Amino acid sequence: MSQCATQGDSQPRIAVDDRTHVLALTGAGVSAESGIATFRGAKGLWEGHRIEEVASPEGFAADPQLVWRFYSARREKAALAQPNPGHRALAALEERLGDRFLLASQNVDDLHGRAGSTRLVELHGNLFRTRCSECDREPFRDEKSYAAGPLPQCDLCLKQGRRALFRPHIVWFGEMLDPEDLRRVDEFLARPAERLIFLAAGTSGVVWPAAGLVDLARRRGAQTWLVNAEPAENSSRFHHFILGKSGEVLPGLLGVE
Ligand code: BV8
């Protein structure tokens, strides 16, 4: 693995031409410059609870009020945040590459969508969507806070005489990712490409199966890049590692400054 330029050195650039396909993967670090706390930055704790505790079906079953407090606080924070140059650089690259670009994000804060990304797979869901914890009604857009007061109930279930809580449309620890999302990523990587780039940014490489995407991409012959503020758990799996902040590195690296 080449440890590319760190901050301040001459800015490396990923050559992107009309033969190039790019799969990007982002994590919480890409939203850090928008003021959104990362997971491991808070030592994986929230109000003294381990993230895996509040972001799990067991946590929701044990204390749905606590979990709705956790997600309502993040909903409010994300709603006030603005996309940063890292989000915008990825949206600009999509603009340039069209269907030769796909962004798989672990982030649930909606900032990629608000930056203009449309070829986007939200692997872990979205803070601003709510669904029923029991029935298979479609998840719906929801910006409300449920930090206090009665917990939201599914009205469709109620009509059927059942009481069922609404839950955040988020993939919790211990839950499977949406197979359709994984198929979209798989399909993109399987397409014939003269040149395939895998670019990960702002992720500690701790959470699976997202952490394994770099290996999938390498098996497809991808040239792999990581942009991160510190070495990640899976840094050694990347051909190139750029130590830096995604909002500062991505515009120059992708030639969209
Ligand atoms: C599943 C929604 C089947 C919640 C999230 C294999 C091995 C080991 C464990 C497992 C495995 N397979 C499954 C597991 C269990 C588990 C897992 O991976 N656990 C980890 C903790 C070991 N995975 C699952 O449960 C997944 N489900 O596989 O189902 C199964 C189930 C059980 C057992 C086997 C199989 C579901 C995972 C999805 C969980 N949901 N999010 C919510 O958001 O509320 S994950 C959560 O972590 C977020 O989505 C977050 O994005 C994600 C990953 O973290 P990062 O994004 O990387 O964030 P982090 O803070 O860690 O790192 C940020 C990085 O950015 C840092 O390195 C920092 O230095 C850097 N940075 C900071 N600022 C900047 C920056 N970089 C650049 N610029 C900056 N400015």
C-alpha cells in the first residue's frame, strides 16, 4: 500500500476518464466536517450507552423510548447540518460519470442526498425515514422528533386491532442489510469496466459487511483508495491511503475542485 500524500503535500489525483468506473463508499468521517459526530469518535458511546446497544433490535425492544431519543437527537442534528465539500465532490463526480459512478454510504444523515447525489445506496438506512416494527408497510419520510411524549404507533396495525410501534428505518447491528442494496453494489462491480476505482472515505473499516467491500472490489480488479483522518482497521487492504480530511482532500483528488 502506498501511503500517499498527507495533508499539505502535493495533492495526488485519481485520473478519471471515459473508461473509468468509480464505486465510492463513505462513512461517518465524511460528515464530521458538517458537525455530525462520528461513531468511534465518541468512543462508540451515546449518553453512556454503547452505540451497538441503542442501535440494535434488542435495544429497541428493551427501551424504545431511549432508542427514539437517540434517533430523534440525531434527526434534529442532521436536519441542521449542511453538506460539506466532501459530499459535494462526490455529487460532482456523479455528475461527470453518470452511470459509471455509484456511491454506497454507511451514513444515515441524508447529507449525500442533500448534496445532490442520486446514484446512492444508503446501506444502513436513513434517519429521516420511519417504518412499522411489525407490518411491511412502506417506510415513509418522517422529520418528527419522538424524544418525549408517547411513542409513535402504526395506524394501519391499529386498524387491524394490533398495537405496533413505529421504528427508525435504519439497519441496526445484528440486522441484515437490504439484499436489494447489496445486489446494486454487486451488479455495479460486476459490470465490465476498462478501469475500476474503489474509493472509501471517512470510515474506520470496522463495520461489516461494508468493511469487506474493498476486497470485493479488488477481486474485480479495482484500484483501491482510502481517504481517512487516521489509519483504518482495513487500511492495508487499499493500494493507496491518503491521510487527511475528506472535505479537504476529495475535491482535488477527484479533480472537481
Ligand atoms: C449484518 C446504523 C448479518 C445505525 C450502522 C463480521 C465480523 C465482525 C462483526 C460482524 C461481521 N458481520 C456482522 C457483524 C456484526 C456487525 C459489525 O460489523 N459489528 C462491528 C461493530 C464489529 N455488523 C452487523 O450487525 C451488520 N449486519 O452483518 O447482519 C449478521 C448479523 C450478526 C452477526 C453476523 C452477521 C449491520 C451493520 C450496520 C449497523 N448499523 N448504522 C446508526 O447509524 O444509528 S453502523 C454505523 O457504523 C454507522 O452506519 C457508521 O457509519 C458505521 C461504520 O462506522 P464508520 O462510518 O466507519 O464511522 P466510525 O466513527 O467508525 O469511523 C469514522 C472514521 O472517519 C474514523 O476512522 C475517523 O478517523 C475518520 N474521520 C473523522 N473525521 C474525518 C474522518 N475521515 C476523513 N475526513 C474527516 N473529516
